[in-house]
Amino acid sequence: MIVVLTDRRQARRSLVEVVESAFAGGAAYVVLREKDLPPDERAALAAALRAVVGAGLIVAGPDPLGGDAVHLAAAGPYPPPELALVGRSCHDAVELSRITTEQYAVVSPVYPTPSKPGYGPRLELTGWRSWSRARPFRCWPWAASRPPTRPRAWPRGPPVWP
């Protein structure tokens, strides 16, 4: 499964064009970050992306901007909002243990990522596996789109839930 996280500063085209291409290539979800945009611009971008991906749009932050899916920071809010899809970022086992009604969590960083250089420590595959075992929710490993080398354990891409 491919999940796209937006970062307009790294995009060579408009985010709408990037997301259109990603979904044409098989992406399942897009997480709209861009939290530094003014509220009206971010809402307009969410509407434009939703027109392309429908329910595949997940908005980073507690406000779904007219949709029904959010991706929250480990810091909160708690309890999470009651929406169709709620996920949370986690960076250590303590944060992962705080998950309550969320449908998924992402653990990161598995590998270095260009959008957050120096963010870590890196979990590598063994760290992600140990944290994600026996969880009552789906657990995604967040990894760079171009890890330094593709581990032999990932012959067809990084692991995701079934």
C-alpha cells in the first residue's frame, strides 16, 4: 500500500498534480500536511485533493477540513475525535501505548526521510516489528520513499498491514 504525505516544498509540480499521478500509480491514501498554510488556503487545498482522491484524503491535525479522516500527533488530542478514520504518529513505545480508539498508528522513522532530516533515532525493521506486534490496530512503518538500500526482507516493498 502506498500512502503519500504532502510536502509542497519538495514537490516539483502542484500538490494536486502530484497526488493525481500518485493515485493513478496505485496510491491508496494521501495525508495532507501543509500545516503552515493559512486556514482558508489549507481548506481549499483539502477540497481540491478530496476532489481527486475522495475518502482517500487524511488531514494531519484534529480538523478534518470538511472530511472524515485525520492523522494526529502523538501529543494529542486525547481522546481522539470520533471520525471514520483516525490515525496517530508514534515515535517510541510509550507513545504507541497511548493509542485508544485510533484505527492505525505509524511508527517512525524507520529510515531517514528527506522531509525530516536528523529525526530519530531510526527504528530499522527490527524496531518497527517489535513495536507493531500484537496491536489491536493497524501499524504502518513510515519510511523514506528512497531508503539507502532496500532490505532483503522487503523484496516487494515495505511491509504494511494485510
